[in-house]
Amino acid sequence: MKLLKLLSGLLSACLLSFGLLSGASAQPFPDKTIQYIIPFPPAGESDLVARYQADISAKKFKQPMVVMNRAGAGGALVWSALNTYPADGTTVVGVNIPHTILQPLQEGIQYKTEDINAIYYYHFTPDALMVSADSPYKTYQEFIAAAKKDPGKMSLAGSAQFSANHMAVERLNKLAGVKINYVPFKGTGDLITALIGMHVDGAMGYLPLAIQQKGKVRTLAIATEKRNPALPDVPTFKELGLNWVDGAYRGVAVPKATPLVLQQKMSDYFAQLNADPETKKKLEDSGFVIVDIPLAKMPAFMKEKTAQAMDDAKNAGMIK
């Protein structure tokens, strides 16, 4: 009997160590803090959600998680270094699509798409065309009319080169038959001042920013299937005659050398954070669309998104 109890105890300990027993209080790394690196400045969508996740991790799962911002080159500074970070499962990096698919098309980028070992994608942020609340343009139609009147004179801010914002501006140029210049910033948080102060004619950002800043910006159109309850008077691009439902996907990646059992454990843990009812409601009310792309679904998901991103790049004349 004592031998059976001993063996049972040993088996349970082994299962727990590999993350095969679960529970609300189970921690992935009981003695270590998760280092969560966001490759953009504070105050953007990536930073906001990471801090929500870190809060839930600490409060509900008793797992410390520290968010660190290391901005540079539109995210490429961190993504180029991803596989140099500790591969013990305690270091995760925020990743964005289509950024990590399209950035490597540029000269000088020090990583390839296949270097990014994503383990979980947790949300989607729809594109949003915005102007300052003080802008003379009250509607999408007025904005486009002005762009057609002076081709190449108007500008739209966005986060990073070869990003979802960049692709959205190129898509607007093609679908609306205009020529608007794209002005890249380090991150969403950095472009707010330029947008509100009308240093640019507008911004191609995301729905969460439009909702967050709705007293200071005027949103002209959003790339969703239906209107958003927080902005009931803002039309969708589809309503305006443009076949456009798109934006940016965000998730986390770990170094490729991370053992598969730890990759799976972290994928499962971020799925738990993403499913938290309180955080889910907070994010959805803020304009984020929750998705659940775990490690097992990553190959098919990346194949689909890579094809879409390359089509966008071809349409924009960035590749042949």
C-alpha cells in the first residue's frame, strides 16, 4: 500500500511538472517570473493588452508577469533578437501579423518570418480611419473627395512600415482610387499627438484607439462586418462600398529552442488568460475581437495569413 501511494505521488508530481494536470490555481512556472517583452512603446494596443494579461496572471493565477517595452524599427528590433532570449519558457515576446510576415521583405531587416516561433494568438484589432475632432473632414466621403482633389498631398499616420496600418493605407488608395501618403510612427501610442494636433491629415489605426480617443478624434470608417456599439454612428467600409474587413492579429512567441513541452504549456496558459471572463469583456468593450489560435493550429493559421499578406503586398506594388 505504501509503495502504491509513493508511486502515485511520484506520478502526480511528474504530471504537474509537465503541465499535464490543470486547475484554476495551477502555475506554469511557480518559482519564476514571466518576462513579457512588447516590441512597441507604451500606450499602444499591444502594450495595453499585455498589461491586462499580466494583471490577471498575478491576481487570479498567482503567476508574476513583468511587461517590458523595447521599441525599435517597428518591432523588428525585438523580433530580430527573439531567438537569442532564454529558451526556458519564461520569456515571451509580443508578435503582430502582418508585421512579421511583411517586414522581412524590406532590406536590412535582420529576421525572417520563419524565425518567429508564435505559440498563441489572442485577438484581432479592426482597421479604423480617423481624423482629429477638429478636422474639417466630417465624413469618409469628404475625406476621400479632398484626397482626390489633391493627389499625393494628404497624409495618414500609422504604426511602423510594412505593418497592418501601412497595408490598410495602400488598400484605401487602391479601393478608393486615391493617393495618400503613409507616415510611419514607432507605435500607436506615438502617433496620437500627431493625429489630435493635425500634424497629419488623419491616421489609419485600430478600432480600440478610435474608441479610447473618441472625444478627441473623429472616426470615419471601420473595417468590421457590423457597426460597433461603442461608435454606432460610424459606418463600416463595407457599408461605404469597399470590400474590407481586416486589421492586425496579436499574440506571443518564444525562442525556437524552447522545449516543445514548455511551448505547449505557455500556449495553454495564454489561452487561460484570454478566456478570463472579466478581461474578455473589458477587451471586447474596448474594440478588440477575441480569437483563440493555440500552438496546434499555428501552422494552418500562418499559412492562411501569409497568403493574405503577400496578396496585399502585391496589390500595393511592394513585391512582384
